[in-house]
Amino acid sequence: MVSETGFCVLRADARDVEDFARLRIELFVEQARPDPVRELDALIERTRAAYQRGIGERTLLVWMARADSGRAIGALAMHLFPRLPSPASPTGEEGYVVNVYTSPDWRRRGVGSALMRSLLEESRRLRLGRLRLHTTREGRYLYSRFGFRDHADKSASSWPPCTSSASVE
């Protein structure tokens, strides 16, 4: 079946480890230009191990975007962790979003937005008090469209929107 957008977003599981590791390396290589990423083989092995551990312990949630052909074209991961409750995070349960990446040939086609919608839907279902992420200049617009607000130094963002920068660590 062919989708209207040419891709779909699904929750990943242990079987997606190789595609996730490949996309994660693509992200690091792209961000590192012009300097090469060192020790790629070791990084891939550590990524595989951390992915499998996090998925198995349910402390890592991952979404994969796949083209209708089945090719992995994007990913988003979120670490789940407990914190002491606070006014900004009444439940104390929070998420840290990492590895938001879309393959270059699929950018500006809704993949990042679809990944973010899946993330926020699950975050609401889990009643997470807050999500955090560190952003690049290129990613800032995407996150702001979904209600993330910059930390005072612009190095991090949080969701839901906070009324005071003091509530964002």
C-alpha cells in the first residue's frame, strides 16, 4: 500500500537497531563537516548496545520514518527518566529528545513534523511533565512550531511551553 505522503512513521523496536544506528551515524557525519567523525565502528557498536538496552528497559522510545519502499529515512529518539516533581514538571516524569534526523533527500517533505507529532502524542499519553532537547539552528523552527521554547541561552528547548525561562534547566 502506498501512503499519501510516500512515508510512514512507526514506533521502533529491537529489529530497527541497524537502521537507527545508520541514521545516527549519518547525523553525526553531517554535523561534523568538514571534520571527520573518528572511530565510527566503535560508535556504531556502542549505539547498538545502548539502543538495545534502552528499548529492552523501556527507557528509550524511538520512532522511525520509512519510505513506502521500506527504507529508513528519519528517526527520533526519546530517553525517559524520573525527576523530582516541580512546578514545570508536576509528575516528575520527563523525556529528553535526541537524534531527530531526516535523510537529506527527504527534508522539507513533512518527515520531521510527522516524527514530532508521534513524539508528542506518546508524551501526552504517558503524561510526561516536560520534554527537553538541544537544538541546532536548522532544527529550531521545527521545534518551535510544536510548542518548544528556547532556554535563556538558546542551547536547549523545552515543552510544554514554560512561562518563565527560570523553569527550564
